Amino acid sequence: MVAMSGGVDSSVAAALLVQDGFQVIGVTLQLHTCHQNIGRACCGLEGVAQAREVAARLGIPHYVMSWQKEFDDLVLRPCWQEFARGRTPNPCLLCNERIKWGLLLDRTRGLSAGWMATGHYARVIDDSIYGRVLLRAKDRNKDQTYFLARLTNAQLQRTLFPIGRLEKQQVRDLARQLDLPSADAPDSQDACLVAPGQSFAEMLRRRFGEHQSPGPIVDSEGCTRGFHTGIHQFTVGQRRGLGVSAKSRMWVKAIDSARAAVLVTDKPDELLSECLVAAEVQWPGEPPTKWPLTCDIQVRYRQKPVKASVEPVGPDSVRVTFSRKIRAVTPGQAAVFFSGDRVLGSGWIGAVISA
């Protein structure tokens, strides 16, 4: 079973598996309800149509699964709850963990499929020591292992990433050679749920009819510089749209949800952190047996990995000390641990210790 978004990556993934002799079933998820003010692309109809066309070209069956309520309950509502706590959630990680490798992977059995494949840029291999392991993609610029870091060893056992060994340009070239309708389609983007001028967080607040949490904007000296209409509109490291006038640039340093205060600074060094505490830590295979664990850490998708030392501070939480200070470490995002190309584990960023 191939999760087909209609984009070039998942289309080529399906085509490669057909070439390799697999019996392939295409499945497209429709996670958003269409409304009059939302276009076909925003609610997934264009993706469904293109995926169906690709499946017809490949001669494979294609199904659409509408999981709007499940997406609301398992991804969007938890995201709002994080924003309301002054944290910044990562919907892509939640969707992969709970929808694609949760509900969708479970459906493979109902479709008599032994494997699930996607068009993610990542690799999986069988290792004699660690079992089934997740590795970075060949194309480092497109690598998506950060968003897949919550997958378990059992889930990886049933997962294929056919394009993880290819560069993006090779994927495009293959699509053209195979005359796939999606060959020149733009890279897939997250489904559009946000009206122009509206943030993801504000969209969620309105979607669920939640109240705003107004409060003060406070600088490093404790002076109130202004007021905001809701902490959900801010994230650590944010510079634009703060709603304060200042002679120099200012950034969000932290969010105090207890008093609905947004803490700002005009000193870039105050955004630097030397360690964090991560909770709900998962290790795809066996957890480490020797501490401290020396590894690379990534605290956001495009961040260059940094050497770190990891020590347990609870049953499923760890303290991570960086080899150099990191800017704008954000509670609610994922901390992903690597050893070279291999994903060791991940956790959700909680407390952040500033420099």
C-alpha cells in the first residue's frame, strides 16, 4: 500500500514498487473538508485527482480514505492545546505518528498488504544489532527523517521508502521517463487550512471556538512594552508581528502561559540555550544502556545537527547538553537524536535552559 498525495515523490515511489514486482495499492488521504471559501488544492481534491490519474497510468487500484474527524481529534486539536499552553507544536510529526503510521498502517492488513510505502526522503535498513533502523536520505537537502523520528521499530518493520536512495532531480527525471502526470508538479505543500493573513494557530482557535489569552508583552528588564490578544500567536525566536514599537529589533524569548505573558528581548544572545529537557522520549529499538549518550541532536527541521550529551532524568525524559549553544530552542518541537545517518530516538522539548 502506497500513500499517494498526488505529488511527484509518492507517484515515483509507487512506480518503482510496480517495477520491482510488488502488487501495489494506492491510497490517498483526504483530511480536510471542502468549503466554499477553500479551493480544491486546500482540501486535497487536486491531490486526489492527480493520484487517481497516476494510479490509472500505473495500472494499480486506488482508494480514498476520508479521515477529517480523525485528523481533527489526533492532530489539529492537540496542536491547539499546545498553542494554548504557550508551546509550538509540530503537526507533521503528529500526523506521521498518529495518522499515517497509526491509522493508515493499521489499514494495510485490511487491504491484505504486507508493507506501507510513502514518498518520504528517508531510508530503512535491517541491521544485525539494532534491527530495522531509520537512516537519513541520500539527498540531504530533502531528508525528512526529522519528521519520521517518532516511528517505532515495529512500524519500521513494515515500511518502505523507495525514493530515499535517490536525489530529487533523479525522481523528477524518472517521473518524466515514465510519463507520469505528476512529473512537473510543484513539491507537495502542507494542506492549506489557513486564510490569507491568518496564522495556523489562529485558524485552530477559530476552528475549535476557543477563547484567546490576552496579556502583557514584557522585556528583559520586566517593563511592559505592550499587550497582545493571545499567546498562541507567538513562538520563541519570532521577530515580526510582535506588536511593540522599539528602537532596535526585538525577539520572543519565552512565553509564560501561567500569566499569559510574552517575554521579549533586544539582545540576540538571550535566545541562546545550552541544554534542554525532552519528555516522552522514544527509542525505535532498544534504549541506550550506557550514559551519558554522545550523539548529534536536531531541534528543528532545517537546523544543522549539533553534538550533544544525553542523560536520563526520569523514566521517559532526558536532559540534553549541547556542545555549543543553540538559538531559539522551542518548547513543543521535537528533539531528534542521531548517530551519523541513523535516527536513535526523539522526544518533545519541554524545559529549556538558557545560556
